Amino acid sequence: MYNPNTKEVIWRSNNVSSFVTPPPGLDKRSCKSDGFSVTYNSSPGSDTPESYTIVCNACDDVQATLTITRPASAPGWKIGKGAGAGRSFYGTDIEKPDAMVFHSFWPRTWISGQIIHKGKAIPAEGPGMYVHALMGMRPDRIAKRWNFCDFQSKEHGGVSAIQMELTTRPEYGRKVDGKDAENGVTVNFGSIVLGGKLVS
């Protein structure tokens, strides 16, 4: 978390225990553990057809409760079609890849809730984006470098421009004279929402 008023940066990373997916009565987009829960909510046909509620008790001094809601006018997206949509395969054999990574995006959302830091509640509300990522191997094996860009504005009826760029490790890059090239492959994903609608 970055607090623009105090310029304070807060980062917590904990091991997960007692992980369950899906929790009883919920689908596979929901999960829970001793320290957090992620609950997928569906309202087909409404102005806000999908949302996630995230409750996190990361440690004694940081707790968060946030709801991320997707408007009907800005559908989610992923690259490709069919069974392989949204998937990036690693290795030389696409039928038996070394690993697979999945990404899908909600480019324009509304986020509401609060973060409690050292007993003080900080309201969290505004436009945002959501990335659903399933990583079939450790993030440092997927890419040696990640760059993210997220621009959100209320102007022009709602604008969102997002970009996720990753550069693979050399072993998943091009070969030069039968050896790994110095650099991996750089891959970009992104979208634009204008007037509250997904346009590209």
C-alpha cells in the first residue's frame, strides 16, 4: 500500500496456511485461508455483473477489506480464443510445456473499502483495475523483469489504460548459435477503456 498523504509505503508478505479453494458453497474463483479470503460475487444482467470481496488480515498492524466491482460496460478480457485463451506456455513443446501462466484483466473497476494500519482506518475508494493471474511456476522463473502501467481517470466518461510487460529469462528467449541469447522475449498485454467502454 502507498499512502499519498503520508508518502508511507507498506509491504507485507506472509505464508498461507489452511488454504481452501473453493470454500463450501462457492465456485473456484473464491478461496480462503487463515489470513485472507477472496469471494467472487455474480449479478448477471445488472450494471455491475461481477465483483470480488477481499478480506485480509496480513499481520497484527495491517488489515484490509476491499470490494472490486466490474461495470457491465467494461468487460474483462484475455488474449486469444478457445481452451488456450489467456495462457502463456513455457518450453519447447506446447503439448508438454515446462509451465503455463494465465492472465485475464478487468481494465476498469470501482474499488471500495478500507485498510486498517496500526489501528487507524484509511478509506480506500476509487477507480482501479484487476488482474487474475495463475502462475504455474515461481514469478522469478516466469520473467526476469516486470513493468506495469495503470492509468485511471474520471475524464471523458471514464478512461483506463493498462499495460503489463514481462521479459522472460534467457532460457525462454531466442537462441543464437544454439545458445541462449542474452535477453529473453519481451511480451506486452494491454487495453484501453474510453467513455467507460472497452475499446481495444
